[in-house]
Amino acid sequence: MGAVNLLNAMEVSEEVRNGCDIEVVRSSLAVDHTLPLPEMKPQLVELCKDLFKQWSNLDESHFSTEKVSGGITNLLLKVSVKEENGNWVHVTVRLYGPNTEYVIDRERELQALHHLSAAGFGPKLLGVFENGMVQSFIHARTLETKDMRNPKLAGEIAKQLNSFHQVKVPGSKEPQLWNDILKFYKKASKLTFDDCEKQKKYTQISFKEVEVEILELKKCLVIMRQELTGHLKSPVVFAHNDLLSGNLMFNDNEEKLYFIDFEYGSYSYRGFDIGNHFNEYAGYECDYTLYPNKDEQYHFFKHYLNPEKPNEVSDNDVETLYVETSLYMLASHLYWALWALIQAKMSPIEFDYLGYFFKRYNEYKRQKDVCFSLAKSYNYKS
């Protein structure tokens, strides 16, 4: 899938429209995410007027706000501005979830955003403030979980993921997956909860067992990449790492697909990005009966491996990616299970993060032997 022309996809004022090399403006202001939207509006207006000087003389009646989506980490808001010439301008304000700096490297995110945007992915970064960012507005709907298994959309996601993985982001190309998992483990294993019920659930976790599982899976995947050159050697790419339905947008009229929200993006393994995406078919409810079956996965792999001629992909290449993805899918469960424990402590959002840990970790344990056996069988055949 070709790069998306972001400057055409957004509605911006003349000052913003001049040239692609737009300097990102910054503000020291913060927006209180806990406020109801009507009470939050004055802060959003003040923020926009501080960031974009062409709006500084407009009164509040020129601004309207609405909620676009609110996941379990961030809040997305649409701010519409009627300029003095009568034209409407729309931007997206993304408010970071409280305490997300414990699990997200914001410097890494901002560095990547410029290069991903230049390559045609996601909205354009327009401004940064104390607890969020302002981006161009994408005229598209956020996908629902069920949309991802639509064959046509699944093929488009695979094609665009192939293009995404070609983007080169400056800096270290060292894969961050195991660094992040071990960082999460270190933080997650030293928590205490004031809530007695939460503390009781937390103490049921054997972190020694979790550590053993992390090291065993890491060893398996490291050996796989070292010894199986040309087979299961999952290449290192700049990965999205959080390709759930909420981070996919689609314009039905133009049939354009957009990736958004790159805050977990880093150099990682191709198999992890794909396996993580497949895990997200289950949604926040973790209904793993929705995990794509083998035929659905093969459909995705063919469009990923050869976007222009998916039917010409060899059976061996498809089977190889199937095995690779199955193993890295396990790493995705460990990653988000540990992430959820940190969120259970740090996030004020009403979500059963502790329950989410157990769902992800239990699914890891349920799938582990099957996936390890699959890899051994493939290694033997190869």
C-alpha cells in the first residue's frame, strides 16, 4: 500500500499548509484529563491558542470539542476551530494516560513520529504539550475488533504493515522487545496495592515462575534466530507493537487505511508485530476463540510477504512465517501481561488490569507447549 498523503488528508490553516517541513510547536500547558469534556474545553482552547498563534485572538465560541475515543491508556479529542475567514480547521488532541511514562518512552515515540509521518503513516505531529500532543485530524472511523478479520481489510492491514516495516528510523537498531519485557518485569514484581482485594490477587502471582518463562522463551527465540538462518530468522524492523483495532482507522469512501498511535513503536522482530496483531483479534475481553485460524493467518501472510502478488507466495514461506509468528505471539502475551500489572498500580482508568494480567498469562501458558512443539517440528523438517 502506498504512502498516505497526510497534508491532503487533514484540514489545516494556511500557516500550517505551507510546506512539509513544519516545525513542531511546544507548550508548557497541561490539560486535566479527569474533567468532563465541557469543563475541559476552556483548557483545550487555551492550549490551542498557545500552540497556534493564528488562533490566539479567537474567543471560545470559535472552538468546539468532542471525544473521538478513549482506550485504556489515552484519550483522543477532536477540536474544531472556525477561523476568522469562516473556514473550519480540525485537529486531534491526544492526552496521555496518567503515569504512562512508566511504560512508554516518550522521547523514542517523538523521534519516530517525524520519520513515520514523512513516510506517510499516521497523522502529522503539529504540537506537543505537557501531557499530550496535537496532530492532524484523519477523516476516518476507528476499526472495531470484528473488522480486523474481514478478508479485504486483513489484506490491506498486511500490505500496509509490510510498508511500515520498511521505514528506517534513526538511532539504535537494537531490538527492544526483551529490554522492555525485563523492564516491565522488574517494575511489576515490586508493587504493593492499598486495595486489599487487589493486593490479594497480586500475591497469587509467582514472579519466579514468570521470570523462568521469560528467560525460557527468550532463549528459544534467540537460538531460533541464530541457528535457523533463512528459516525462522525473524528480521528486525521498526515495529508498531500495538496494532489493535483502536489504532487502525479506515475511510470507507476513499477505502484508505491508516495506522495511528506509535507510542509503543520500536525496533523489534517482525514476528512479534504480526503475532501481537493476531492476539488483538481477541479484544480487551481476551476472547481467544476469535484468534485467527490457520487459513486467516495464511491469507494475512501472503499479503504481507508479497503485497502485489499474494497468490504467488510459496507454501514454504507462508509456513515459515506461521511458525515464527506463533512463537512471537507468546512473547506478546508476556509483554502485555506485565504491562497490565504496572497499569493496575499506576492508572486511574477504570479497567480490570489485574484480571487482564491473568487472562494474558494464562493464555500464554495454554499455548506454550503447542507453539514450542510446532517450532521443534519445523526445525526437524528444515
